[in-house]
Amino acid sequence: MSNAEATWFHIARAEDSPPRKNSILSETLLGNEHLKVIRFAFAAGQELSEHTATKAAMLEQISGECEWTMGGETRQALPGTSAYLPPNLPHSLRAKEDSVVLLLLLHGTEAG
């Protein structure tokens, strides 16, 4: 595929493929030299504990409600909420209800 061709994928809503009880499901939707797109489906109450990433990233709340904590600041994330995370920023996520979150890892943005 040349760089001029589009790549299409579907980001399912939580009701399209609900997470299993007490689980977090992840699915890589796209992975190339520029970008990795991962869809997470969180069951209510599930969380990703605080961690960092060496690459910059973007988060998008697709459905449900989560609490995102980034750099010590916690915010409610509803559908349409987005955030940019620079490399090495401590962050965590807790699903308040069944939720779908999209993660975009931006290759070539590694911290030096």
C-alpha cells in the first residue's frame, strides 16, 4: 500500500461489543511506522494503574464514562473527551461504567 492510500477501520461502541465482566479488552486497529491505534473496552470498575509511555499519545473517550488522571490531575471523561499526553507523563484510567477508549500512539515522538 502506498502512502497515498487511505486506511479504514471501525471503532465499535460499547454496546456493539461489550467488555466481559471484570475485564479490559484491547484490539489493535492500525499499526504502521507512523501510528498505532488501539481500542480498549473497559468493564465498569476496571482500571489501568499509573504508568508512563516513552511515546506521545492521544486518548479519545468513545463511549461510557471514565476518570482520567494525568500528571496528578483527575478529570471526568465522557464521549468526545480527548487528551494529548506528552512522553513520560504519568497517567491512569478508571472506568466508572462500561466504556470504550481509543489510544493513538504517535511513533517518532519518543522522549530523548
